[in-house]
Amino acid sequence: MKIKAQFGMVMNLDKCIGCHTCSVTCSNTWTNRPGTEYMYWNNVETKPGMGYPKRWEDNDERKGGWHVKNGKLELKAGGKVSKLLNIFYNKDLVEIDEYYEPWTYDYENLINSPEKEHQPVARPKSQLTGEYMDITWGPNWEDDLAGVHETGHHDPNMKNLDEQIKFEFEETFMMYLPRICEHCQNPSCVSSCPSGAMYKREEDGIVLVDQESCRSWRFCMTGCPYKKVYFNWKTHKAEKCTFCFPRIENGEPTICSETCVGRLRYIGIVLYDADKVLEAASVEDEKDLYEAQLGTFLDPYDPEIQKEAVKQGIPEDWIEAAQRSPVYRLAVEQKIALPLHPEYRTMPMVWYIPPLSPFMNALGGQVDSLSPEVIFPTINQFRIPIDYLASLFTAGDTKVIKRVLQKLVAMRTYMRAKELNKPFDKKILEEAGMTDDIAEEMYQLSAIAKYDDRYVIPKSHREDSGDMFSHQGNAGYDFMEACRSCMGGGAAADPLEYYESGFWRELDETSPKGV
Amino acid sequence: MTNLDIFLWVILPYVSLTIFILGHIIRYNYDQFGWTAKSSQFLEQKRLRFGSTVFHWGIIFVFLGHVAGVLIPKQWFDAIGIHDDMYHFGAIWFGGIAGIAVVVGGFFLFLRRVSVKRVIKNSSVSDYVALIMLGIVVLVGFTNTAGYTATGGDFDYRVTIGPWMREILTFQPSEAMILAMAGAPIGFQLHVSLAFVLFAIWPFTRLVHVFSLPLKYLRRNYVVYRSNKPVIKNKDTHKKEIN
């Protein structure tokens, strides 16, 4: 048994209002540099919709993740030999236009324009070519179902749905899906990187790109089935969500979580058996992957596990944090959080509590007096089709989704009865496999959890790290600190200049990166 | 032996190779961040496909051809029974095909670089310098094979350029071979001396990615872990791999 600690996140989708605050604060923190304009390490998609980049979920075409071939787990885009043979041209690469062509506006025209009959206009200008362009696609182009009557048909999750689901106004449904890097237990991006520049941190499972070793081979972008590894077209290096490791190491939540208006994010660690991951990711039936992944997690309350974990060097405060972990509770104990697209076989570590709304409407506002016979069949008539949720979170297994929704409904009904002193039919809880205590606990954690309950983040043990100097540059974006013009003050250098390689510099002679 | 001969066939190679080796060492140590293949596929891929694939595969075989023709002594071929006729047949046909691949692929890459707006805007001076220098060396070299050797030219680079190059590499240039170089057809002279100019700028361009061909990947575990802690118990889990 090889015990590893791993950070995970749970998002409670019922609470997401699609405000994009997470995306904005993430962008301000990490991707406000040239070459990263188009990157959204955190983005919020409206589902149904094509997503970002377009049709990222269609991994029959995009070739992200793993598949089982002759009983063996193999990268969908091809193994090591095939990668080296195709290194000169990656035929499965998603081009920047599938995200969008980044643009800015010709603001100067607003000031310099001569007097005219009409107001001057700031025309959009491509940041790739500097030329005027027509905007035909952009980030969140499909926000709040905009144009879904056209784009919705391209949502790969609609493939499994019957024709009955139409995009007609009366039948429309939607939900928000905030996405970050999954920091998978079995990351296919790391496995796709020929240079070994991508790695998983031994201590906390965070997946990072070593900016110094990245050689621009681009296979990670194809390898990631969530399309969460981005290509900086200025520096020619891969970049991705860092799980805000500088904050996490200091016991603070990621910036997307910290600023989440709906307080829907939870961060904690789980202990898992690394020796079990390959086997779990290789199970034949896609629908078994969810259970298989649950099977890799270890019980932090088990004294045997604790003893072994200490022996293997997991700090004791981390074991304690694993016990208090909201991720462990929601995913393993309460089983109401589910992994996103487990069928990609990467064992993702950002899990989701599926959305229930609009629950009241489905029951016609008579929730107080309802019996389980009425409530649970109603789940099938929820606005968001069960099949759709199953396609997102359980590789199409509707049984699991129904069980989760049933629990959420039972918890709500129970709490409503309790708060209003109404009679409550205990059968509702029993049928969902719950007790009063569990319902209460679920309510505490999913509805009113405070900051310290939502984020149980043990600090990293930096005192244990040996030669910090040798790690310099490994973790990613230290060059951001040196970007004088990004930080205000100092000489106003062109930020573009900084990202040129250290040689053949065209703009100034200050010390290049790396020296 | 004129001063020009000494410059071209002794000084230039040594200066160039010194810059080539030191340049790579220094850049590798101080500019890991800039050491990339500088792929532009993300910005434009339709026109890259043919050019890049054909060019790169071609140049691999061209490289192997140069090893066979210049670095391996003619006597070795004779010893294993590969005679002049067989060698020349191979050199002209295989070398010719690889050469065509490089010229055609390179031409497509060049066209792409000068006509696709996104690529133009995101090219540095070094990209153009590398491409143009490489293009000239390739064109001159290809002309030698296709226009001279294949049409019955009687200059045998295996008894002139080959030995001279090996003498340079073993630090014992001889007057005889320098004179042999001075007497070589102008095409061959140009190809060799321009190649050395290319080697001198090589470490400062994107061409360094040649040395990053990630063969290590073949022997690596799929998932790479890096540890913060200094104690190395398990070799697999701590290695920092740079190609």
C-alpha cells in the first residue's frame, strides 16, 4: 500500500449562479499576461452547450484521456512510440480558434477620431495579428443558453439523450458547470508529456507544469480530456491551473474558492492508495469507474491506515485534516458528490454535487405534505434530465444520479419539516438510505458550512523540503514576479518583451529570464 | 595555401564549433525557459501539417546520410563490401529522396512563415535567420547531390571532405586535406562553409530543440511525481527529467 495525500475540490452546483467571479479572480491572479488572454484556468460553462473549447467533451474526436485497449490502460491519443512518431505534427491538437481568437479594441479611435456625424467606435482588433476582426465566437459565447438552439445540438452530452429533449423554449433546461483542472489521480496530461515537464506533486497531488523543462511538444493539451492544459502562444509553453499552490501551501483556499459568491466550493484532502489507481482506472465497464475510484480512497479514521500513513511520512496534521476533510465527507461518506466524466479514466479530483433545482416547481409547491411515493418518482421529471446529469457525472449510470438526488431531496424535505415543525414521514429518509443524523450533517455541510468547514487545508511542510534552490523555477510562474510593468511602478517596459527567450532579444538588454 | 583557405577550412570550423558547443552549454544552463521547439501549431495547423512532417522526417534521413558520407571513412564501407557503385546508388537515390523531402517541406514551412499573418506576427528575428540559413545550406547541398554528383560529377567527397572533416574533429588538420578542400567544386565549398555559419548561430535559435528529442519518454513511467523532500528512497519518484 502506497498512501498519498491528495487535494480535492467539491462544487455544489445547486448554489452556482453563474456569476463568473471565480473566472475573473483567477484570470486576474494568474492569466493576465500576454499569450494567456484566451486561457481560463477556471471557467464556468452553461450546460447544455458546446463548452470551452468547443466540444471538449467529445473525446472520440479530441482523443483526451485513457481507454482500455486489449485489457490494458492506454492513452487514447496513442502510446509513447506513436507520440514520438507524431511529434512533428500533433494531429489531435485543438487549435486556438476552437477556444477563440483573442482580441482587444481600438480604443484610441475613441479619442483621436475627428468630428463626425456619428459616435466613433472602438473596433475589435485581433491580438494574434493586430488586424481588425469580426467577432464570431468568444469565451462564454453560450452563456445562459445564448444560441443554445444551435450550439446545444453540439453538446456531446446530448448524444445519449432521446429525441424527446428538444431545445424548444418550453422544454429548456440549464445548469452551470464551473471547471478547473481536475488534478487527477491518474493524469493523462502528465503521462502524455514526452519531456517529463508535467508532474504530480508527491505531497499533495497538485499537477503542475515545469516551465523550464517544457519543450513545446503539445501532447499534454491533447492528453487532457478536460482540455485544461493551455498553450501560451507567446512563450510556447504549456500552462494550467496550479490549484493556487502558493495559497494552498499556506493553508488558504484557491482564489476561485475564496472569492466564490455562492460559497459552493469545498477544499480538503483525501488519503488514497496509489497502488490501486491503475487497477481502478482499468476496470472494464465505464459505469464501474465511479465506484472504483471511491475504492482507492482510504479511511482516515482507520487506526491501521493512520499508522501506515505516519510510517510512510504523511504528517500527522495532514491525517487530521483528512478526517475533517469536507471532500471526504461529501464524496465518500455522504456520497453526494460525483466526479466529472469518470469515463475519461483519469480519476479526477474535482467532484460535483449535482443540481436539484428547480425542485419546488416539479412538486407544484406542495412539498410539505408529500410522501416518498410522490416525491421520488418526481425526480425523473426534473427539469434537468437525469440522463443528462448521468452523462456528465456517472458515465451514463442513472441509478447513481437518482440515488444522489434522492438523498438531496430527502435532506431538504427533512429539514423543511423540522424547521417548520411539520409532520415528517421518516420513510423518505429511510428510502434514501439516510438517518436523521446524516440528514442533519449533510445539511450542515451543504447548506450552512462556514469558511473553516468548507476549507480544511493543512499547511505544507516546507520545513521538510531540502534544497529549495534546486526547486527554483520548477513550480511554474515565478517569472511573473519579475514582470515590472505588470505590477505598476518601475520602468514601463513592454510586457511582451519579457517573454521573448533570453537570446535574440529585440527590445532591451536587461537580464533575460533564467540568468 | 592562401590565408583564405586557412580561414575557411581551419579557423571557421573551429570558431564555429566552439560557439556551437559553448553556446549550447551556456544557453542550456541559463535559458531553460527559452529552450523550446517554439511550436506554432496552436495558431495555425492546416498548413503546418505537410510541411512540418515532410521536412522533419526528411532532415532526419539527411542527417543520417551525412554521417554515412562524411563521418564514416570510405574504407569501412569497402571493408563490409559496400563498393563505390552501391554507395553512390544509395547516396543519390535515398539521399535524393530525403533531400527532396527537406527542400519541399522546408519550402512549405517557409511559405507558411511568410504568408500566415498569425505566424508572421509571432516570429522573431531568430526564427527567420534560422529558417533562411537552413534553407540556403539545404538548397546548396541538394544542388550538389542532384546537380553535380547525380549527373556524373567526378568530385568524391568521401576522399576529400570526409577525411578533412574527421581531421578537424580530431584536431589534426593537414595541409593536404586543406588543399583538397580548396580544390573542391564551389558548390561543395559553399555548402560546407555555410553549414559552419549555421552551426555558429544554431545555439541561439529555436534549432536547439533538436537536442531535446525526448527519447527518454520511451523508458519512463507514465505518471511523473516530484517530491519536495530531499530523501530519495524510491528512485522513480524523485527524478526531475529534462530532455
